[in-house]
Amino acid sequence: MTNGEKIARKLGYMKNKRKSERRVGDGSFLSNRREGTICNAHLVSTRQRKVDQKTQHEHLRVLDGHIRTKKRKTYRLRISNTRGALSFNFRIQNHQMILVETEGSYTNQIAIDSMDVHVGQSYSVLVHAYQPISDYYIVASPTQVDIGNIGTLNGVAVLHYKTSSTPPNGLLPMGPEPLNQDFSVNQAKSIRWNMTTGAARPNPQGSFNIANVTISQTFIFHSSDVLNGNYHRFTVNNVSYLTPKTPLKLADYLKNGAGVYELDAFPVNSTNTKMVQGTFVASGIHKGWDEIIFVNEHSVMNSWHLDGYGFYVVGFGNGEWSPTSRETYNLFDPVVRSTVQVYPQGWSAVYVYLDNPGMWNLRSQILENWYLGQELYIRVHDSDPNPAKERHPPANLLQCGIFDALAPAPAPAPEAVH
């Protein structure tokens, strides 16, 4: 039995997110040994030692780019890529990690030497401080991107063992080659749902089997970019999203969208012959199973997020998607998450059960793409007026856009007190 397997067997999964959890998020950090960014990320600091009195779990301390640990203790790290530009590979010198969770789903526990974290994604890993007392490098470096001088973009922190007076030794730990797509895809395919863990529910999280579901809709969304005159635009099926002055949900509630957007005006499984700008709103069938295929026509990574839902990531592939691609889907234990990466010139497929009524944003998590039009909305309508499903707006609902004239006049300003 490997050391990683022993850790996983001993700890199982961690239900309490307060247990020794630290985030790698958005920003930067400074170290007295090295200065840099963790690939558009930072280590959130705690300023003092804390112990959970119920569990006696000690919260990890992070000061000045140093993560302070004790030998023979096991720590849970949460790693997040929230910056909105590049994927990064995360690793700790001479330490193996055990993947246990991603975006609210417990995963099968797998031992990894490094982890590719794509834009918008989060992971929890267990790290066991079992090495000789010393300091060890923590490194995050851009991946799946062609960068000439990759070394200058490494983000570096230090895993510090208590009582250690030995600085990190040797070269920074090497990760996979930055353009090694096979490694990244194979790792993504190995991330699977833990079908037996209970999590925050009375039954195991994998008790619902999606292998036998009936697909109600298939959306195929091609992401690309074009020059529109002198302007650069990103598109979905050759539609660059145009934000209306009137909020979509307000228009939907008051006039079923009339005058603001036209439902299903743009294709959801083919592309326009010419680029257009418009307010892209597609119909989703309430309580139907939707298959969404994201096709990446860019030469760089893309990443997609759907508000309001978690989806089952059932497949990845190269080139164009076709119906025969379904033969490669993992329908036994696909992980449930809210953000999925799409590799250059490739596709990713997800299943989502549309049981949550509303107007839900589907967007690229790459901030440039999103800002320049790579998004749409999925309208999931339930004719049942039961407020338990979707709350009615308040009586003092603010109105704007085309409904601005209907808004009540503001109250007069109070008189000055002399």
C-alpha cells in the first residue's frame, strides 16, 4: 500500500471545510526567498494559530508565502484558479497529494504528484507532512500555453516544517511539459465521482445513475473569435453577446422578453454563417436532461461555467464532436462540477438536469472572452407559479431600461434641519 493510499484510508473524506483549509486564489504573494505570483493566484493568510475545539484540527498558518506545518500532520489544501486567464499546474516538492474534492463533489481519492487547475476551477487535496524536517518548494506554473520564458512565470511559496532551519534545497520541482495535453486530459478523465460517500445528504452522492437518462435537448456551442471591423469579438456559434439595457429577468417577468430579446433567435447546435451581435437566450426544457457540447475553435484553453447548476462532465475529445463521440462518454461515475475546461481544437461534453427555473448565464470563464461576448443565457421556464420553485419579485421591484417610465417617482428629499 502506498503512503497516499494509507492517508486516504485513514482519513476518508473531510466533511468540514474548516479543517486545515487554505485557498490558492486571486492575487499575489511575497516571500523573503522568492517573489512572484502563483500563476495569477495567491495564498490567503491567517495571522494566528487556531484550533477547532470540537475536532482538535489545527488550522493551517500561512505567513509571508510560507505554509507552516508540523511533521506527521495531514493538511487539506483548497486550490482555486480565480484570475481568469491561464491554467496552472500546482505541485509541492517531494510531497504527494491526494485529490478528495472538486467544486462541492467528493471525488475518488487518487494520488497525484501535480494538479492542473483550469480557470474557474477549485480542488481540495490532502498533504501529509511525512518528509524529513526541512522547507520545501510549492510551485504553480502556467500550463497548456506556449510561453517562451516559462521560468519567470513560476509562482513559488514554501512548505515549512516546524523547527526547520533548512531552506528549500535544489531546483524547483518540475511539472509536466507546459504543452503536454495528453497528461492534462488523462488527469481530467481520472477525476471521477466518489459513488459511495454520503456527503451532505442521507444517501450516497452517486446513488442517482445517469447512464439511463433520456436526453431532452442537445446544445452544441462553438467558441471562436473574429474581427468585426476594427473590433475584436468572441462568439458562441458566431453570435457575440450584446448586453441589453433592460435586465433579462425583468423583461422576462414583465413582458416575456418582448422588446428586449427574442427567445431562440440564434442556433444552439450550429453556427451562423456570419458573425452577428445579439442577446442570445436559448430555451431549456424544465426538468429535462440537457446535453451540452462545448467545441473550442481557439488555439488556447477555454473554460465554461453555468450558473444555477452542477453538471456531469461526461467526456473530452479532440477535433469536432459527432454523435459517435458519445461512445467515449463516462456515464458510470462522471464528476459533478460547475466549470469545465475545453482543450484547444477539442470538445468537452456535460449532462445537466434543468430542474432549477430561472434565467441562467452560461459563459466563458476566460475574462477577455466573456467581456468581449462569449456568453449566452438559458431560460428554464416552469409554468407552475408555486413560489417554492421560484420566488416572485418583491412589490417594490426596481424597474429600469424600457420599463423605467413605469418606475414610481422617488420620494422627495427630506428638508434640511436648521
